[in-house]
Amino acid sequence: MYLLNVSDHFSAAHRLCGYQGACSQLHGHNWKVRVGIICEDLDEIGMALDYGVIKQVLENILDLLDHEYLNELPLLNGQNPTSENLARIIFEEMAKGLEAYPAQIKEVEIYESERSSVIYSHA
């Protein structure tokens, strides 16, 4: 089994509804996103999946989030824009984007700062 990782980033604003603290106020982050893709086999030239494919699928998703006010974004369907929810939504969108390829999303890690991240994966 091969685990391929691709990273990218996006910037956006949000506020955490129901949170008691500073993050309940409008603020922004420069999120870093890493996706882990698993592949079982290699193709005839020895590649599991072209990194360009993974990068394009991830870029298409992050373009929907970049420089947006996440609380009003239809993609979140009214969910609180926590890093946890963002990681799960990116995971679900990556799964859809990879359907045509011999690969499967394993995990999404999202950093809201240099020191804080969350990983969403299916067991």
C-alpha cells in the first residue's frame, strides 16, 4: 500500500458560533491542508497516482474556501466552520474528486496555525 501526501493552503474568515471566547468574533486563518491518498498498485511506469491529479482535486476544493466568509458558505451547509468540520468536508469532497481514479482518500490534516492541527480519517 502506498500513501501519497499533497499539501496546499487557503485563507478565509470565520467565527465560531456557540464558542465562549475570542474565536466567537470574526477572525481569519491561513489554513494549511495536507491530504493523504492511498493506492494499492503501481501503474506500468511505477506510479501509484500522478501527484498532479491529487493537487488538482485539492485545488478545486480549496478554491471554494479561499478568501470566503466560511459561516455563509453553502459547502458547509450551516455547520459551524471549525477545523474539525472543515477537515471532514474536505475529506468528503476529495473522495468525490477521486472516484474515477485507483486511489482512496485516507486522511485530511488541517492546520489553523503552526501549532494546531486536526486529522480526519475513516477507520
